Amino acid sequence: MPDVPLSEVAALARRNDPDRFFCALFAPPERRETLFVLIAFNAELARARQVASNPMTALIRLQWWRDALGEVQAGNPVRRHEVSTPLAEAIRQGHLDAAELHAMVDAREAEVEEDVPSRGALLAYLRGSAGGFAVAAGRLLGAPAESLGALQTLGAAYGMAGVLRSLPSQAMHGRCLLPADLLAERNLTPADVARDPRQPGVAEVGRQLAEEGLALARDGKAKLGRLPKGAIAAALPGWLAARDLKRMLAKGWDPAQPPHPRGLGDRLAVMWAGWRG
């Protein structure tokens, strides 16, 4: 079969979030494009802090998305943007819920703060950001209401793996999302880690969080039950999370090194879970 060219928003999703893009390929064709829109929207929220030169600029970027969502809810014309335009259409068609998207924007404000003060604050951020994405994806794909909590937990596990995988990138930008209270137990501050993630104690904190993330992944899987075939794509990032977190718990993991590149084993794990349903 000839390759089908990707839409603009699908290409954005693949470029900015290849993990979730790959998982989205297991969604029903009639819902796949909207899932790409959700992935692209989430990537825009993640970029708000990544590309900002200072916290105020990041907050302005997040407010831009709040305003865009508010325009949709009010029935007003939506500002033209490669993501906001299809996002507005998905909301108006009832495929995505504006309130859930607002909550995803709010959760990203934790990235703008000077540091993440505690383990509890980190978990709240993960449940609202990556967990919020998983809930929105599950609802879009027709997951039963009773499965949404488990999907949020799986999403939080994927978010935890993402925080730990991105430690070198965070340091390059002078940032650290590790909880300040856990670092303080090792006489470290987030600023110390941002300067040099190779310092003694950073890997220990990382492994502690990896254990917690792996527990989230296992708990989410245990409580998920059997999703309808069409909704399994919402849960698949949790399988990648479990593989990543196990790597971080293996001997020799170095939080200052770039993350393990995606390989055939990762893709096969997602494919197997997707085909099994």
C-alpha cells in the first residue's frame, strides 16, 4: 500500500511527541486524527516552558491557550493557529472536553515555578499533565468512565518516566523538576542538580522516583481491567513507562546521560499490548 501523507497536525504530533504518536496508531481510524490534535496540543503546553526565556513568558504562553479555549467555549471565533483551529473543531464536535483541556493547562504551571517543592507536588503535577492527557485520550476513544482513574495513573507513570528521562535536557536549560524535599535529604537543591546532574545523590533520588513511577504503572494496569479495543491507545504509553523506569532501576543508570533511545523492543512491547487489547 502507498504511504498516506500525514496531515499537518499529525506531522506535528509525530515530530514533537513520537511516543504518543506511535501509540495513537492503535486508535480507531475515525478517532485517530483527533488524538493527533490532542497530542499536538499537549506538546504545545510542554513547549511553553521549554522555549521561554523566563517564567513570565511561559505563563503568557499558557494564558494564550486558556484564552483560546475560552473563545471556543464562548462560541467566538478562534485565533488562527495550526493546533488551535483543529482543537476548536474537536471541542465543538464534542470529541474533546474544554474543561479537561483547561485543567491540562493549569497543571503545566508547576513547570514555571522556581522548583517543585515536594514529592506530593510532583505527583499532583504528573496526574494533571500526563495523567490529564491520558484521561482526555481515554474519553475521546470511548473508555468506560470507571477506567479513567486507572488511565490517569498510567499517564502519571509515563510522566514520571519523562521527568527522569529529561534530566539532562532540563539541566541544559538550567532547570530541575526533581522534588526539593527529596533532594534536601541528600543536601542538594534543585539549583545544584540543574548545574550538574552527575552529583552524588541525584541518581538515588531518581531511583526512588523510578520505583514510585513503576508502582504507579503496575497499579494502573491492575485497576484498568480490559478496555474496549478502540480505547487501548490511551493506555499504551504506560507500557513504555514501565520499560523506561525499569531501565532507571538497573545498575549503572546515569541521570546525566541522554535517555535510552527507543528501540525495536519498545515498539514490539507497544504493538503486542495494542494487538492484545
